[in-house]
Amino acid sequence: MSEIPAEIKDSRRHDLDALRAFAMLLGIVLHAVLSLTGKPWIVMDRYPTPALEWMNHAIHGFRMPLFIFLSGYFTMMLWRQRGLKSLLWQRYLRVLIPCLLGAMTIVPALRMSVSVASTMAAKQDAKRADTTPKSPLVEAIRRQNKTEVDQLLVAGTDVSQPDPEFGIPPLSWAAHYGDLEIARRLIAQGADVNQKNRDGYRALHSAAFLGFPDVVELLLEHGADPAALGKSNDTASDSAAADWGTTKFIAQLLRIPLREEVEIWAGRTQCRNLIIPLLPAATDPPAAVDGQNPKGSAPAKPTEAWNLNQLRRDYVKFQTSEQFLLRVPNRGLPQWLTDISPLFSLVSSPKEKPIQLIFTSFFDHLWFLWFLCYLVVILTVCVTVGQWLSIPKLPRQLILSPFGLIWIIGFTMIPQLFMGSFNPTYGPDTSTGLIMPPHLLAYYGIFFGVGTCYYDADDQQGKVGRWWPLTIPLSLLVLLPLGHFTLGQIVISGLFQVTYTWLMTFGLMGLFRSQIQSENKRIRYLADSAYWLYLAHLPLIVLAQGWMRDWNWPAPLKLPLIVVLVTGLLLLSYQYLVRYTWIGRMLNGPRTRS
């Protein structure tokens, strides 16, 4: 994304322009690889390569923080060179307008491509399902045919035998459908309430995931373990906090009909209220006598209120509370309109359902533009107040000295402690709602703020990133694996992840500075096109993934094919439909045909 007017040439950092484009283009690679890892994504490839998850972690761990850092740098450059009025006008044209237009055009196109890819996948899966061996008991449960279930149980059908297609045992299927009566009958016949399915999840996860509190209560009464962990180290309470996109994806994959979103969220809240009080808490201190510690005992431990896990649970409860529900009246807009662009749901809700302002997806992959609008407003307030109070700039050495990394990492660790509160994953969380989650706003605010300070530090000698030959290998070969293998250990893994992100950010700055000292026309062209390529890439990525989903090709061959095909089409569209049109002027400023 070109953020500096074309007429500002005197202090242009061509290396950082190229690095910003690199971060944007890596988004295409990141989204292309997601279908090939075997992890939940819009399109699940039939022949995944789990090792590619490392590529996902490596890119996701630094890409967006790096981009936000560079946005802070160029925002401060524009402020210093052109003033506040020009800055706000630029961000209005280059960020806010593309964000809103994209939500009205590209996001609907993405949802249409998801529908097309899902239809293709469903047809292929239906053909495959016809030839896949069936479990009569599971099929009866899926049809919710209680009479047939009773007949099979009387005939002595094994209640612990998972279905051949998904590896899910009968009790978990009953929990997925919220069928309390069938669940009771299975348990009465000896079904193990803690039996794992192929992915390590249990019936309690299934019931909580789809918001069936009566089934959760039944399972807990019969000994279901509330602290049992699934494949991703998540409890049933964590499953009850899955985002709506993941929920729809899993339901579609398992061919389970979904209820209304608001009904599922309400049920999930009840499920979490049943499960969370039963989770292991911080060890209570020994009983005190007259306000004193018992003789010979250790000092009283902190109460659960100061336990990090409890703080994270409270934070999840805060984000999912009713104060973030917007109840929109029905104003007559048709359902299809609110389906293709959620922004219309702010005007009218055909079914009188509330909107979750943090988790309802409005912007999909364009969320970072909305984030930048928040950050520019915050920067405007901070700098204006700083000027009014005559607060001096930060000393240059706080940014340029290697020791500056210590306080930067320390501050970043505070919001990092709340990453993955819903589901432990590597890298920063993603936000798509109208209201930014506080921990993400603080996290990216730190990167944005350090970027603004880096501009003021005037690093003409290239002190930041000069150790890139050491820091990049250290990050990729040491910090990345350590952060991955310690997932679930909030502080330790968080420290490895934050250090990885900052060392990669500064290391790549040093690498690009060493290679690009002046303008290169080809790199300049790619930098100009990168904004459009990222905005428009995801619908095409999803279609390409759906098209190749069932090809029996190795994933390392599919990945470059998807990337090259989509990037090539987008470059053609940029050259002939965008670069010299009003769209190009809006994204990058005017360009003259050569």
C-alpha cells in the first residue's frame, strides 16, 4: 500500500517500501498454504501436508506486526512532512474508503467464492460418502431416529465404535446434534463419556461447541472431565468460544445443520457457565487461624483472582458479554443483502437477531484497514496532546540501541498474555469485528507506536536490523520451534513468540536495507500493485483451492501453483483494470502511463 504522496521523494525509504509490499504479498502465500496444512480452513485439501503448518506459523508470526510497524513509520513521516490535515485526508482516501468499499464488494465476492468452493466440495464428498462404509448406529443418530437407535442398542451394537468416515464415536455424534434422549440411552448402555474421537476431542467438546447446555450437564453428571484437552490443547470451555467462521466450517464439514447464530451463542454461554467453575483453579492456601498462616505453612498463595488462567477466562467472559451485543430493528432489508455484506446488518436485521460487535465478521481479511483507522485516530490524539503539553520525543537510543529491544519486548508481552484466550494458536489473534479486542488494539498499537518512534529516531546509519545475518536464522531455527512446542505455557511461549516477531521485524528491515538502496522500477511496480493484490486475492485463492482440492498432487506442488496462478491473474487485473483508473488513484495516487 503506497502511503506517501508521489511528490514526496526527498526522504523516501525504498527498502521499507519494498518490505511493506513483501509483507502484503506474503499474505497471498499465507492464505494459499492454509488449505494444505490439514488444519480447519475454508477449503480443506484432500491430501494435506501437516509440515506446511510451520510455514503458516513462520509467516503469521511476524507478517502483520511488521506491516503495522511500517504503517506507523510512514504515518509519522507523513505527519512530519505534510501536517495533520494532510495525514487525515490521506488515511481517509487510502485506508477508510478502500476498507468500506472492500466490505461492500470484495467481502461479498469472498463469500460467493466460499459458497462455490463449498458446493464443489460437497458434491465430491457426497460421491465419496456413497462408497464409504457406514456405522448403522451413527447413521440412526444423525437421522435422530430414536426407535432405530433403540433397536440397534437392544441388538447389542457396540456403543464405542467410531464411524469410519470421521472417527467420531456415537455419544459425540449425539452431543453434536444436542439429542439429550439418545445421549442418555447411549450412556445407559455403557458409552464412555470421556472417549476421544480421531482428533482427540470428546463428547463434552462437541456439546459445548454447538451450545447444548442440557447435554453438557448430562455428561458432567456422568463423569465427563471438564479439563480434558483436545488436539489443540483446548478444553470444552474453549470450544464453546470458537468464532462463527470456524463453527460454520466444522458444521459444514460434518454435515450438521446449524441453528441461528444468536441461539448457539446463548447456549454456549450456558455451557461455559457449567464448565468453567469445574476447571482446576489455583491451589487454595491452607486455612488460616485468627488471620495468621498455620504454623509451619508457606505464605498464603495469591487468590484465583490473580491467577493468569482465571484472568484470561474473565477476559473471554468480558468479550462475550451482552454489552457487546447490538440489537438492530427490522427495517425491511432482504436477507440476501445482509448475508453478502454484514455492514448492511447494522441498518436492518431481517430476523431481529443481535450483532456481536467484537466477533461478527464485517471485514474478513480487510480487518487490518479498520485497525489502521483506529490507530491513526489514537496517534492523532496522542501527538496532539503531546504537543500541547510539550512532551519531548523519546531518546533515539531507546529505539536504536540493542538494549531498547528489552523494553519493547516487555511492553509487548502484556497484551501477548491474552492471545489465544479462546483457542491456543501460534501468532497474534485476528479481529474482524467493528470493535477491536482490547488486547489486540494494545498489541498492534505497540508495533504502530514503535514504528512512529523509529521514524523520529532518524536511523540513517541503519542501526536497527544490522545484525540480520544472525537474528533471522536465530528466529526461524530456534525461537519459532520453541514458541510452537511450548504452546499452552502462556508466559514462556508468549515470550518466545514476541521475541521471534520483533527479531524478524528488525532482521528483515536490515536485510532489505542491505539489498535496496535506491529505486528499482520493477520493485516499485510490485510495491504499487501489492495493495490491490492483497485486497482482491482471497476470493481467487479460495476458488483455486476448491478447484484443486481433490487433485492427488503433493501439497508442495499445489502451493506454488495456486500462488503463481492467482498472483498472475491479479497482476493482469492491476495493469489493465486498476493502475490507471480511479481505483488505482484511490489506492496509490495517480500514475502516468509510460
